[in-house]
Amino acid sequence: MSLTLGDAMLLAVMALAIAGLSLMAFRLSHEKDPGLTTEVALLLTLLLGGLAMREPALASGVAVLLALLLTARTVLHRFVSTILSEAELNDALILAAAALVLLPLAPDQYLGPFNALNPRTIWKIVILIMSISATGYISLRVMGPRIGLPITGLASGFVSSAATISSMGARAAKESRRLSD
């Protein structure tokens, strides 16, 4: 409604006001309820309302994703706190930032000598290699080395055989050192 009555500045002021009030409410009740789910959901609801005025299809998609995340928050919290290590969570956040923050910021134009380099294309390849590595790690962790390594090799072989050989060689050396110790 603030976007309808005013402009983006009024929406920003409303978002700051809700964030401030949510922070005050959290400080008063953090001992009884240490989570921030309600406060963050309130702020995101305001921002989704503003987005719906300009991009209704995108806002509805994000709203469904937000509802799914809120519904699965207990399962996700247990997964993050008991199954994932801190290093794995950091790696997942780095991959998410690379794909969702840095990729859209990379210029989609050709640069360099002979206009041969496109930063967005290069970054897509980096994200692809990071994703394959993450998929391999997850398949190793879930299915073990006997099944996980062939799945990783098959998936990554479609992208880059050189990267696959390098990655699998490093993994094999690490595994043989672990087994010999």
C-alpha cells in the first residue's frame, strides 16, 4: 500500500520502520523465543507487497517459495544444525552468493583482446564447476564412495573431462591417504 500511496521511498521508510519495530520486539522476547522467523516474515511480506505492484508474477513465485521455506523451517533447522557442518554451510552460502548475487552483476558483454572474453559466460562456467563439485560431495556423503564417485564422474564428464580428471585424481589421492592412515 505504501508503494501505491507514495513511491519507492515511502516503501523503504515503511520497511525501515517495520525492521526497527521487529528489532525492538525481538529484544523484548528473545529469551522466550530466540528465533527471528516471525520478524523476517513480516518484513518480507511488506517487500513482497511492494514487488507485487510492479512485478506480480515474480512476487507470487517468491511468495510461494517463502511459504515453502516457512513450512519446512523445522526440518531445515534440524538439517542445518545436525547434519551440515559449519564449513559445509559456508560452502553452500558461497555457492548461493556466486549464483544469485554475483552472476546477475557480471556484465554480459565481450571484453578484452578481440572481444573474446565474456565475464557472465566465464562466471557461469565457474558456477557450473562449483555445482558439480557440490553435487559430487553430496553424492559421496549420501551414497558413499562406491556409488558417489561414479555418479560424480559421470555428471562432471559431460562438462569438462580435464576438470573431472583433476578433481577425481585429487579425491583419489586424498582417499588413499585417509585409508593408509
